[in-house]
Amino acid sequence: MHPVFERGLLFMNDITKPFNFILPTEIKYGEDSIAGLPGILKDRDIESVLLITDPVIKVQPFTADLLQNLSLAGINVTVFDRVEPNPKDYNVMEAAAAAVDMKARGIIALGGGSPIDCAKAAAVVAAFGGKVRDYEDSSKITGDALPLFTVPTTAGTGSEVTFSSVITDTSENFKFTVKSSMIAPKIAFIDPLLTHSMPPALTAAVGLDALTHAIEAFTARNANPLSDAAALHAVELINRSLVRAVRSPKDRTARDDMMNGSLLAGIAFSHSDVAAVHCIAEALGGKYDTPHGVCNAVTLPAIMEYNLDYGVSRYARIASAMGLPFGSEEEGARRAVERVKLLVKETGLPEFRSFGVQDEDLQELAENSARNGSNKDNPRPMTAEDYMTVLKRLMA
Ligand SMILES: [Fe+2]
């Protein structure tokens, strides 16, 4: 064990490691920013687009408005609305085929993380052919995918600005990631008004996904000063507004905070990483199709406790970002964990046991968690046995 890890002083004695920071996505933030999308497509000579969404978002009034504005601008649009939660490999292949069939010059992704992740992967398959799992090997993405324009309708995923896409391989019930800056969206139109119709349970789940992105990005071994800055501000915004956004869906300030928090957390984790919480959440989502944000929410406090000795200073800084008073760093780290537990409770999310996890599945879940690409960045090195320990605690 490295002595720095042993003392729980991760990062404190290190000078800054070399890092690259690339943010290829232009961000257009603000209420009604979506109104500018048709004109920008016209300016780029993109006159035929595939709009990828899901059946819930397809029937929202803002979708009708967008389709009407695209039509008025003379843009040919085909709607693909068959994206499922935890997007599946076949969703991507069908969406890519639809893009090829209509000779799409670009893709609009409208929705939460599922349509956006599906769209990123479909943009690659439509451009280069093959099967989506081929692109788990990012060296196979040899150029720009079809240009992608993202419009998030939830505040949580951050996928509107990240260059990763998490897809379920349905033959293995395993989630894999396609990750390359070549699949980064060209422009993200981020309009907090689009989140006002989210019901409380969804607001809570996606908001805790965003908080998990921020906390994992800040404590991941691949963190750097720029991801740190984004992560800590995300923690501050989400901590102060999550419960308000859940209880008062039309609170513009709370929705604005959550949208900014989600965006910042997305920037943070795409330049740092996520870690063990996401490793478990993706194993659960792949196996049981449970909502990603809920999986993170129920797992986050348990992993923070498990990691605590390996990142006391960092967890204490999270407590500071949450405005929590404390004496020693150990006390601060503990208070951060307690605060996260309280947020999960106050937002009314279900408990781990409600997922219906079977004892006989635990070994498979532990092994799939350990082979997740983000496991290497957890502050505490974790094997499948470590994941087994955490999963058994969650089951208890
Ligand atoms: Fe996530």
C-alpha cells in the first residue's frame, strides 16, 4: 500500500500530475436557449436530422414546439423515440439505421441520459458501421461521428457535455462504455425550463446521479485541479437546491442550480472519472434494468464510508462545499457522509432492498463492478471481494 493512501491523505502530498483538459462542446445555457437550435443547424447546412428521444419526452409540449420550429426552418426531421431506460445495444443499432436511412447530416438528442447516450453511440455506428460494442475500443473511432446536438430535459446526467456513452450489452446484461472526445456533442442547448415538468421522484434520482458524479469526480484518482473546481461548485449547488427542486418543481432558482450543478458535475467526471458507486450502479442497471440515478443514490453513502480512510481530506472538502461546520478533517469527512444519507432520505428514494437483488446474484454483481473501467479510479483500490463486502452491507 502506498503510504499516502495508508494515511488517508490522498492527493495532499502530491504535486499536480500532468493532465489534458478538452471540452469540445459549445454550451448555450439559458431559459429558451433551445429556440436557437434550428437557426444554428441552418447555418451549418444541416438540413436533415434524426431526433432521438423516448416516448415520454416525445409527447411533451416543448418537443412539439421544437419540431414545429425545425419544420419552419425547412429542416427535414425524423423522430426516433424507441430509446429505453438504460439504453440497449439494439436501441443504438435501430437509431443508427434510421439515421442512415434518412441520410441524416446530424443528430439531435432530446431527453435525459438514455436518449443522449444512445444518440452518441448511434452517431458513431451511423458514421463508421459495425456493431456498437466494437467501439468500446475507442481506437476504432477514427474520426468525427455524425454531428450531435444535445438538449437535456433532466438535471443529472451531464451527458450533454461528456464524451462517454453507457450502453447495455443485452447478451451479457453488462453495461459498457463508448468513450472518445470524437463523440462529444457539438453544441449543448441547456434550458432549465425543460426540467420543470420532471416529477419529484425523477428529480431526486437524477439529482443524486449528479451529486454522485461530483463526489466521485472529486475523490477519483484521476482528478485534476480543473475537474476539482467544477466538482466542488457542483456539490455546493446540488446540496443547496436538490430538496427544494424535489418539493417545489416550479422553483426557478432551484431548477437553475440543479441544471448548473449537473452540467458542472458532467464536466468534472468526464475529465476525472466516476468510481465505485458507478461500478455498482452499472452492474445493477445491467442486471436488473433499475434506474441509474436510484442505483447511485442507494450506493453512494455505503461507498463513501468504505472509501473514507483513503480520502479523509477530500471528503472534508466536500463537507466544506456543503457548508457543514466541523473541527477535524475526520469529523468533516463523517459529516459529508451523514449529509448525503440525509439527502437520500429527504428526497424519498427507495432502499437498496427494493431492487429485488438475490443473494445468488451478488458474486456476478461484484465481478461486474470490479471489471468496470472506472474501478481503477476509486480512491480505495477495490477487488471483487471488496465489492462483495459492500454489497452484503447494502443487503443487510
Ligand atoms: Fe451517472
